[in-house]
Amino acid sequence: MFDPDQWPDRLNLGCGWDHRPGYLNVDLHEFHNPDLVADVTDLAMLPDGRYREIIAQDLLEHLPRTSTVAVLAEWNRLLAVDGVLTLRVPSLFDAVALFSRPENLGPATQEHMLQCIFGTQAYTGDYHYTSFTEPLLRHYLDQEGFTVSRWALKDEWLFDVDAVKVRASDYPQRWAPYADLLATADPGVFLDAAYRQILGREPDPAGLAWFSGQLAAGELTFREVITTLETSEEASAR
């Protein structure tokens, strides 16, 4: 059984081959030989408020866009107050701007930059599902209890950010209205109830088929479905 007390109070999440001394190195893939094989979106085996630093470089973009807030809330849970979260993520505007530079118009360079934006796609997990803008990332961090202490642009297309935990995330309380939905075991029953609660109608056949397929494939969680429905134009119009 994994014992967190036997490991340092600093985390290197999604470490890949970047194993750092003095850190608990965590990765989803066993072939990276991390100290702990685990899903960085759900680190229930690690205690609340124990860690003084979390490094999560080149990681958030590998997770579904709709999970960004939940993941930041989970990492907030792990950090002590005044603990530091270090992020490195793609800057959408800066990355796209690089494509139009005259020196970058060759096909080999363009192909390389596409890989930077969408991942190598060489193995499961090495896909990019999202990117970031400065207003959005600052908003997400502030919402989940962080204040930015350092913001830099690395290699002209990556945000390099330090954010300090100043308060606990209220993410669990925000999900309280959906407690019954999240306790539903059957995906079909869940989708019907989610549509009715959030959009005030039964699921349309196309939407039901798409969400059912994503849930069955493990591409979406119930929370991500709820977030997608909540942030839809239809929900905003209500």
C-alpha cells in the first residue's frame, strides 16, 4: 500500500521521463517508471494540504478541456496554504502567431508546430485536448483558490506560471446541486436526468448518442458532461 509519508512533500505530476530528486514523481504510465503510477486528475491516495509545491509542466493540455477546473481544484486540495503550483501550458494566441512568420512557413517547421499544439500522438495520453489564453488561465486559477505570483512566456508559445494557494477551492460545494446526478449509476438514466435538470428538456437523439459514446469510451466523465451542458449556448439562453 502506498504511504505518502515515506515520500517528499513536493509533487512532480505527469513527470514522464523527467524524474526529479526531492519530489514524488507521478505519472499515468508505468513505462515511465514513476514513483507512483496514478491518474493526476484523481489523487485520492494523497492527503489534503500536505504538499508545499506541485510541478505540472506540459500536463493540463493533455487532459480534456472540461476537466481543467476540476483538476485545478484537486491540486489545490493537495497543497498547503502558501504552497506553489508551477504550470507550463500552451498559449493559444502565441502558438498560432508563430505559424505566420516568414521563417516558419516551410512544411517541416509547420508540421513541428502542429505537433506542439496537438501533441505527438505517439501513444495514449500524448494528445493535446485543449490550450489556454491568459485571461482564461488567470480566471481558472483565481476561481480555484490561487493567486499568480509569476507569469512568463517560454519559447514564445508556452505560459510558464507560478500560482500560490491562498484559500481552499469551493469546488465540492459548487457540485452539491448535482449530487443526485453524480450518484446515478446508469449512463442512460444520468443523461436523461442531466438534460432535464440543466436544459429543461429530454435529450435529443444526436446529443444522446454522442454523449453515450464518449462515456462508454471513457473520454468523458459525468462531471464533464454536466460542465459541457452547463456551458452550452442553450443553457446560457435559459
